[in-house]
Amino acid sequence: MSDIQTQEDLYLLVDEFYKKLLADKTISYIFTDVVKIKLEEHLPILVTFWSQGILGTGGYSKNLTQIHLDVNEKEYLSPELFSIWLNHFYNSVDENFKGEKAERIKTQALSIATVMQIKILNQKKEEI
Ligand code: HEM
């Protein structure tokens, strides 16, 4: 098994990851009912995002945390949902890649998920 090296590798990764998310009823409704994502538009955005973080290319300039705070306004993104999301992400990486970048992408996902959850908690506090 080799490491993540190209954007094609990242495409394979996010494709496998979304197959898992969409096959899991405990989280799929977020992507099919709360926000109706169009997979053919969504996956290339994910590749650009991860390519920036892992392969050092540019191209992603949106505020990712704000996008998720907006989703959270529609449907609470609970710690359980984050845990399910991270588990599917880790498994998708581990089933396909091995190496320094494969480790780094999992660490980055965890860091970003942690920041998102702190912001979500702060948003809840403001509502009280
Ligand atoms: C509970 C966990 C999560 C859920 C349910 C979730 C759900 C979603 C949804 C519904 C969208 C589409 C938003 C829209 O188009 O309006 C989205 C976009 C996205 N998510 Fe997440 N997300 C989660 C965690 C994360 C984490 C931890 C990361 C990164 C490490 C991430 C990366 C992305 C990216 C890159 C996009 C594309 C944003 C764009 O269109 O520019 N997500 N997510």
C-alpha cells in the first residue's frame, strides 16, 4: 500500500469516504435531507480542499467552519455525528493508503473537527 501522492489519490479517498457516509443512516440524512449535496460537484471541492492541506496546492478559499456552522443551524452537528464522520474518514484512509501523508490527513481532519466542535459549542452558548 502506498501513500497519498496525487489529486487522483485524494479523489479515490473522498469517493470511498462519501460511499461510507451515504451508506450509514446515522449520518447520511445530513447530506441527503438537511443539505442536498450534489456529489459530482461536492467531491471535486473536497479534493481541492485536501490537496491544499496535504499536497500544498492552492485553490480553496472558503470559510469551512462557517459553512459547517450554517449546517449546524439547520441540524445540530452533535459530538456523535463528528465521531461517526471521523471514524469513516480514518477507515477510508487506512483501507487505501499508508505513509506520512496518510497520517497527516487524519491528524488534520481531527484538528479541524475539534475547532468546528468548539465553534458549535460557542454558538450554542450564545443562544442561551
Ligand atoms: C459531523 C461532521 C460533519 C458533517 C455532518 C459535515 C457535513 C457537511 C455538509 C452537509 C456539507 C455541505 C455544505 C453545503 O454545501 O452547504 C459539507 C461540506 C464540506 N465539509 Fe463537512 N461535515 C462534517 C465535518 C467536516 C470536517 C471535520 C471536515 C474537514 C476536516 C469537513 C470538510 C468539508 C468540506 C471541505 C466541505 C466542502 C465545503 C465547500 O463547499 O466549500 N467536514 N460538510
